[in-house]
Amino acid sequence: ERVVITFGTFDVFHIGHLNILQRAKALGDRLVVGVSSDALNLRKKQRAPIYSQTERLAIVGNMKPVDEVFLEESLEAKAAYLQQYQAHVLVMGDDWLGRFDHLRACCEVVYLPRTPSISTTSIIEVVRSV
Ligand code: C2G
């Protein structure tokens, strides 16, 4: 059984998120997703997500391609998470290109192209301007 793992905030879940989960699942048999915690987002983006981590875990965990979700509490713990979930492949969007190459010692690392023209930030801007 080939285990694929990916990580993300998945705030205000949109089609770009669904696309990457579907493409990640297609690379193996089982898809595990680390959903970044509210505290981690506050640290790295200086703002809280719109949807709480409980809501984001429920949304991502109930998407068809996803077999298991867990809370990602630290960006630096990737190697430990890969080991804990026995991952064969790490998938990240290509906004992270090159950033996880050091993990090639643990598993395959695949960067997938982002879905163009959609992001949580652009959704927030559109809604704000309505
Ligand atoms: N994504 C995508 N296309 C978009 C928007 C996002 O393919 N138009 C992908 C991103 O590349 C990422 C995933 O969807 O792989 C989740 O995106 P974010 O929620 O923005 O994830 P991020 O905040 O970058 O968190 O440990 C790493 C972090 O947790 C990644």
C-alpha cells in the first residue's frame, strides 16, 4: 500500500484545494493530510484562518480522496510526520518548489502545479469588496 501525504491550511476550501487532493491521491493508495493548526497559521501568516482548525479538519477529512487527517502543529516536524504515517510520497503545490527537497532522504517528493487563478486570498478580497 503506497501512502501519500500532503500538508496545507485549506482555509475557505476551494477548487484548487480539491484538485491537489485528487491529484495527490492518484499517486498512491492512501492519502493522509496534515491540516495546519490555527496557532501555526498565526505564527507563519500573522492572521488566524477564517475557518477554525476543527472546521478545516472536518471539511478536508470528508473529501472523497482523503483517507485520514491530522493536525500539523509545526512546519519543522515534516520528517517526523512522514515517519509516523509511513509515507512513501510527499506532495506539495509548486508554490513550495524546492523547499522540501531535503526530505528526499525519507520519501519521494513531488511538487504539483497549482490551479491557476484561485486562492483563499483572492476569495477574501472579492468578498470584502462586495
Ligand atoms: N493549492 C493549489 N492551487 C491553488 C491554491 C492552493 O494547488 N490555486 C494547493 C497548495 O499548493 C497547497 C494546498 O493547495 O499544496 C493547500 O494550500 P494552502 O492552504 O495555501 O497551504 P499552505 O498554507 O501553503 O500550507 O506545511 C506546509 C503548509 O501547511 C502548507
